[in-house]
Amino acid sequence: MNTEIKSLQQSENVGPGGPTPIAGENAVDAFVRRGYRHGFVTDIESESVPPGLDEGTVRWISARKNEPQWLLDWRLKALKYWQKLREPNWAHLRLTPIDFQAISYFSAPKSDKDRPKSLDEVDPKLLETYEKLGVPLHERARLAGVAVDAVFDSVSVGTTFKKELRNAGVIFCSFSEAVQDHPELVRQYLGSVVPSRDNFFAALNSAVFSDGSFVYVPKGVRCPMELSTYFRINAAETGQFERTLIIAEDDSYVSYLEGCTAPMRDENQLHAAVVELVALENAEIKYSTVQNWYPGDEHGRGGIYNFVTKRGDCRGDRSRISWTQVETGSAITWKYPSCILRGDHSRGEFYSVALTNNYQQADTGTKMIHLGRNTRSKIISKGISAGHGQNSYRGLVKVARKADNARNFTQCDSMLIGKNCGAHTFPYIEVANPTAKVEHEATTSRIGEDQLFYCLQRGISEENAVSMIVDGFCKQVFRELPMEFAVEAKALLEVSLEGAVG
Amino acid sequence: MSRLQIKNLHATVDGKPILKGVNLEIESGKVHALMGPNGSGKSTLAYVVAGREGYEVTDGSVEFDGKDLLGLAPEERAHAGVFMAFQYPVEIPGVNNTYFLRAALNAQRKSRGEPELDSMQFLKLVREKLEVLHIEDDLLHRAVNEGFSGGEKKRNEIFQMAVLEPRLAILDETDSGLDIDALKLVADGVNRLRGDDRSMLIITHYQRLLDHIVPDAVHVLADGKIVASGDASLARKLEDQGYTWLEEGGIQPVKERAEEAAAG
């Protein structure tokens, strides 16, 4: 028996003259004026490849990174495929066409040749940048018990806690280092979850990826600390194409957090990352993202185009992968962290908060592909739209023919703040096994004038009321984040919403 | 001096006149009841006093302890001591009730120049209040009104009132949707919160709440004006004869009286 429900659509778009205006909307504009806190440019000489993309560019990048022949071949194959593709246009996004020949595909701080051996040798200005970002490498990382592998533009500049991790047998390094030091692992797993021909942006990334993180957790090891990477795009007109690969062997556990910030620039910058996770038997990977790329200004000028392919493969029985994301930045977010539930009894989870303010657009969600028996997935998505923001949830739950007793629960809530924003839900459900149980719940609410007034009447200021209501709305997702990042995420949301209601 | 003095209050909602010259005075420490048929403007009066957006005052004045209340933002009115118990208390999913109430109390304390309470001090205060009101403390651990029964929501309002200790409490149809047991519990809570320095305006459609909370005065609002005022017996009369007798001229309208008072 085949049950197939495709593309249930549910949209609420509030335009001028739309449904009931909310009290306080006049102040919507007032709130937004607060500038982007991470908008500074670090004045470090960087070395970039000239704009444009052809075989020569790929060869240049690969040679510069001293890569083995097989990897160059892999890149070139991806490039060849990419050159035949067209940009996808199915997402609910409006964007000016990207000129892929106008982008520089590699940028590294100039000191690359004699890379710092320790943090002491790192350009103090760079460290200052991290300070401004709130990521002082030495102190905060140590205090928080977090190992940070910071990616500054395209080259990883400093890694902490390596020793402690090495003692546990965990490999945590930049992708480039992994290519040099653990080529057999990279070769075995690279592209095994997201093939280079997966989609337009994955193919592009495969051809030109610059750096990223690599994690390998051996059998039976519980990674002793949260692993964390801060990505940051600095140089103007460069794309950042990082590539992350996490492998959790049988019975292992790892929790990984990435945070992203980009400086303020008028032009749009492209970010097309690929993240691959492999969880073998009984292994668990928790992957958390706090994304705060520059969202553009209040008129929609500038901002990051964030086109990311993230996918986890629950390859082993009883394995488990969970994605938690807090997306407050970027002019455009296009990302669907997904789980392939291949192993029997494997579990996939997706917790998401996506906030769009001003002219930001987000088309995000997940795919849960049930292949094994008794697989379970859970999707909790919270979309918040303010200003002229457009927020779409797009999710696929697919139950294959052999996936007996698959279970999915999806909860998809949208919150609208103001009258010019929109929330859209595009759930796709494909079920090919009659024993499957798939539940989908969706709500759309407006930050109610009644909720706001209730808080005001009790003496709470409007600003505090809004952040309280939004925080409550996102609670289910925040509690999946490691404690210190939950605090950060909450603060980030507050900053992003400042001025959204007034 | 009156705690609350409303003079010739006119207000519109979406341009439609709802209040058409309300005069009302409540002395410090007194409990007044405001009754009237549906659509007479009872809740509108409550919202206007509390400062809800969308309720536009076109004429008249509202003074609180001699100060102009209409010039204040809603949260400033709360800081001044105005509290409104909602007819439909609002759910705020994911926001803990205790957290919410502490934020409210501390905002009010801060505005008065008093030190904020830390969570231990606050918890102590809250436990005292719960005990006095005979309310279960599981209320503290839940999200604001989320999944509460009608009775729980109303009790939560009274509990908030107990913690915030307002100088003027407006209870907007607090009895609506309650069975008799829940009604008694709520009324009992209100009675415990009566005090010399707390005035109350109890808005109700039915007299039955006033069996449990005996008011010092009763007013009848019809078509945006106070058409009758009297003591607690007026409420019983309304109960016996319904609101229609007002329109049939069965009672002498107090309009003139109120206007005289306003003029004097």
C-alpha cells in the first residue's frame, strides 16, 4: 500500500492591507535600528586568488594546499559536473542572481606560509577579532571547556585542546590537516554522505572547498568535551566554502557546535558549506549551529547568502544524530540539515529556530529519510518573522518500503511579529510502508497584542515582554543546546529582535 | 481624595463610541461593583483605565491619586499600582509562571526605587501568598496560563494580584466561566486581599459573585453610561428583575446625580 501526501502547503503572508494589524507595529521600525554587533573588518593582509572559477582555480587551490592527486581529481570531477548545472530556483526565496565568476574562491591570511605554531604566534589582531566576537580563544574556551577550531576565512588558524583530545583518541583538526595527516579516513568518508553530485551548491563546494573541521571519534569513546568551531567570513567578495566531516565510530559520542559571524559589508557574500556526519553502530552525534552571519542592513542591502548542505548518515544500528540550529543571521538561508536513518532503530532529530527580520529570507527545514526498521525521527521547527522577513519551513519525511514501524513527529510553529512579514510551511510526506506513523502539527501565531498587553499590564517593558515571549516560543529548541550556547542563542535572538516591536 | 476618579469619560474603539460620559469615583479601600448588560462598555472601561492600545479616549479624564492616568503608558500605570485581572488570561507558552511574575514584580519595584528581589527572596514571598490563598504550588512550575483550566487561570490572576499588591485592582468578569466551587475560591482570595489601601472595581455580569464579595457600592453601566448607582442591594434587584427594567424606566437613572457630583 502506498500512501503519499505531497506538498501540503500552508502559508500565511501578511501584507499591507492584510489581516488585523497588531498594536505596536508603528514601533516596528524603531527597534530595528540597532546595528549589527559583529560588524567590523579586521585589517589583515590576505592573499586571495583572483575572482573566477575554472579548472585553473581548482588546481591552484589544491596545489596551494598541497593536496594528493586523488583529491584534486575528486575536485575536478565535481567542477565538471557543476559546470553543467543550473542554480536551483525552487526555494521560496527572492535573490539577485549570483555571478559565480565574480567571486574569489580562496582567501587566506597572508601569514599562511609560516603558520603560527601556537596561539601566542597568532596575529594579535586576529585574536582581537575573536575577542570582539566573544570567542577569546584561550580564556573563554578553557573556562567553557570547549575546544575551538577557528576558521578565519579559509584557513584554520588555531586549535586548542588538541592534546587533551588526543589523549582520548579523538581527532579534531582542520580539514586541510586531516587531508595531510589522515588521508585514509578522509578518502574513505569524504562525499559518502553528500556526494559531489548531490546538488548545485554541494558540487560547487566539492570543487573549491577551502577548509573546515574534521572530527574522528574512535570506537567506544565519549568525547570528553564539546567541540566548537567559529567560522567567520572576512575578506570582501570571497566565498567561504568550508567542508566539515565528523565520523563517530561504534558506541561513541560527540557533541559539536559551530558558530558563525561575518563582518558588515554592502555587497552580498556567498557561503556554501557542506557538512557530513557519519554515525556508526550505537554512536551518537549532536550537531549544534548558532548562525549569525551578517543579515544585511534594514533596507536589505548586503548580507550573506548562506547555501548549505548538511546531512547525517545514521549508518549503524541504534545510531543517533541530532541537529540543533539557531539561525538568526544571513540575508538568505537555504539549508536542510537531514538524517538518513539507515540503521535499524536509528534516530534522527532536528530542532530549529530561524529568525528573519528586516529583509532576511530563510527557507530551511530538514529531511528525515527512514530506510531502516523501527527508525524514529522528530522535527521541532520554530520560525520567527519580523520586519519584512520571510520564513519558510520546508521538510521531507520519507518512509521507504522496507522501513517497518517508522515513526515521525513533526511540530512546526511560526510566529509573526508585525504586519509585513510572512511565514510559510511546506511539508512533504512520502510514505511507502503501511506500518509507518507520521504526525505533523503546525501552528502560526502572531506575537499577540493580547500577550504583549498582558505583560505590559503587569509592569514589564515592551522590549522585555517581546524577548520573554519569543524565548518561551523557542524553549523546546534552546534546551537542546549545550548550556552556555543556549544562553548565547537567547542573547542573540534578543539582539536580532531589538526594534522588531515597539 | 479619591483613589480613582473618572470624569465624563468618552472612548471609542475603531472609531465607534463605546463609553459616552462615564463618571465614577472609588475611595481608597473601597470595593465597587460595575454591572451591566453585554456590550454596555464594562470591559472597555477596564481597558481604558489600564491603557490598552486601540481604546481611544476622546473626552474626559481619569485620575489616580490625583494624577492624570491617561498620560501614562500601560506599564507605567502598572508601576503606579493599577492591576487588571483579565477576563481571558493570556497564555504565554514556554514562559515559566514564577519567572514571569518575578520579572513583573521587579519591574514594579525598580520603578519605585526599591531593590529587586532575588529568586530566593521571591520564592519565599510567593510561598507565603500561596498559603494565604490556598493555591497549590504546582502553579509555579508551569508556563504562564498554558493549559490551565478556566478556574486555574482565574486563580492565577488572583495570585498575581496578591504578589503585586496593587493599589487599584480591576477584576474584569473574573467570575465568568467558573463553577460555584471555583467561584468561591476566587471570591475568597479577593476578600483576603481587601484592605484599607486597596481599591477594587469588580466587573461582573451576574450578581452571584457579589454574594461572596460584598461591595461597598454597585453601579450599572448601560450604553456607555452609568445609569444607576446604589449599595449592594442594587445588585440583587438587578438579579431579580434583569437589566430590562432599566430600559423600561423602573429605576430612577442616577445620571443627573453623577453629573452633579462631577460638577461639584
